Amino acid sequence: MIRVRCMFERPSVAKMLGVAFALGICGLMSRSPISALAESEPITVAAVLPLTGDAAHWGVPPRNAAELAIDQINAGGGVGGRKLRLLIEDDRCRPADGVSAFNSIMAAAVPPAILGAVCSGVTLALAPLAESRRTVLISPASTSPKLTNAGDFIFRVIPSAALRAQVYAEYLYNERGLRRLAALYIDNEGGIGATRSFKAEFARLGGAFALEETYRQGATDVRAQLTKIKASGSDAVVIGSYPADTVLVLRQARELELRQPLFFQTEAIQNPEVLREAGDAANGAFYILAAPATGKAVDDFVAAYRAKFGNNPELFAAEGYDIVRLIARAIATSTGKPVTGSGIRDFLYRVREYPGASGTITFDKNGDVTKSFAIMKIEAGNPKTVLVK
């Protein structure tokens, strides 16, 4: 188990405190009803994320951002005078490992809320465990439509794949004039759920699929699938992939001289390492993601993240940061002693237009959020915005 005790100061603490005050954390903390509890006892916040394996590109940024948020909160006096402690477990983007990670955390502490998971299959595996323990589970990245009805303690700060599919299908059908597609996707909950939602939306508009091909998680060769797609007569290819296999698909599509344009359903291609590894093979590829947020909260977060880690925040970092901030707010305003998952859940359902680093957050009755999407294209190795909707 990785136990991160985020209690040290940095030269940029003053700047970070400015961020904390801007988000209204410090004022809330000073009035917290838990301040009467022992100040030496830390409050545990847990995270289950893929820190190794196929989806580590998506797990490390929210881990880093969670550490940053806890640094800032602790530098500002903690929550009601108590420090926050971060317990992190690696799920490797595998449901069984996610369950083991959850059980390890619960054996070491009983946190009222957990940041995680990234991969939809892992989050779905954790949902019934979180429900049974009345522990809030908030995902920074899982998009499976199944999470909408996964439970009363399950939240996410990224829109469902159902909404993403609607926006993407309308773009391909109405804006690009595509009518007959091929699909290639990873054979897990994330790939299946996203593609199923997209197919339903595309069919609603009048489109059809010429072919569907899948590959297993961890695959190292998709030439056979791409060869079939090349011969399918489809107008374009819709792809559901994780970071490592995004590189694989791009390289092997280039190798086979695939002419159909590629439309990725995930943000994996935007990762700087993916773009470096794919090189010129990424040029011309399209993808969709939640539209980047703007505003003071975003600017402050980016500056603090860059000061701590030496680079700009990558995918899902802002979402991980917002989750820890929201958990801290919930704890600060909780009327329960000790703080409970039920108290945090009730707070989150009341959140309206929270100005987060990942955008404005309002949770609906299912713990889902609605945000704008951006259609992007890789040109000369860099992401370019095509449309925001």
C-alpha cells in the first residue's frame, strides 16, 4: 500500500493558500463541527487508481492532483484543524485488482469517501462494495452509462458516455456526413459501453455499422482487425481504446495504409506520451473529450500544479483535484461526528455550479454531471479544437 502523508510545506504555499481562499475552503474549515475532535487525528481520504499498467497515463495525473489538493488544504490548517491523509492503492485498471485495493484500504482505515476509479470496469466493481459500506465513491474519469444507476453513493465529475455518444454521433452524421462506420474497441466495460451508446445514437440518426471488431486488454497486435476494417467499405472508424493500445492502433493503421479516418471515443490520444510514441501516425485522427474549462479556478490550479510537478496538468488531473476539494468541503460542513459517507453524499447532492478546475460541477439525482464537449483533431502532432458543443 502507498500511504502518502501530505503535510509538508513548499515555497509556493502562499500562492496555494490563495487558491484555497478563492475556493472558499478555509472559511468553511474554520467553522467545521469536527474541530472539537482530536486535532492530532488525521482524516483519511482514499484513492483507487491505475498507477501501473495500460491505463497508468490516466491514473497518475489525478493522483498527483489529489496530493496537491491535500498539500494546499493542510498548509491552510487542514479541515477543522485536522490534517488530511491520503491512502492510495493501485488497481492496474483491472476489476479484481480494484476490489483488492478497496479491501486493503478498508482494512487500514474506513474513509468516508474514495477518489476512483478511472476505468469503468473497476468503478463498477467497486460500486456495490462502496454502497454496502456507505462510502462515497467519486470517479474522475469513468464514463460507462451503467454508473448512472450504480448506487446512491456513486458519483463522477465527468459526463456519462451516453451524453458523449450523442454529441459525437451528431457530429459524425450531421457535420461530417458519415453514414456507414466500422468500430474497433477494447473488449472491456469501457470499450463496450461507449461503443454501444454510440451505435444507438448513430442508428437513431439513420446511420449504420458495416463491421465491429474487438481486441483484448493488453493486446499487442490488431492488424487482423484493421485489415477487415480496411476492406469493409466503411466511411470511417470509431475506436474505443486506452492509452497503450491507442498507440498500437495508430501505428498499425499507418502500417496497413488504412484510408478511413479514425475517430477515437476516448481522450487517450491527447496524452503527450501517446503523441510522442505514435508520432506522425497520430496526425489526422479525431477524438472527443469534455471541453477544457476556463476561469480563475482553472488558472490557479494549473499554476499550482506546474509549480509542484514541473509540467502542465494532464488528463483527469483537474478532475482528481476537484474531487478532493469537494470531499474537503463536505467534511467541513458535515454535521456528523464522526464524518460519515452519508454526510458527504448528502452534501454532494446539494452541490450547484461549483467552480472547479475541471469546469462547473452540479450533480444530478444520479450523481452524474453535464458538461460541454470538444471535438479535437491531431495536426502536426498537436491537438486542435474543431468544435465545442
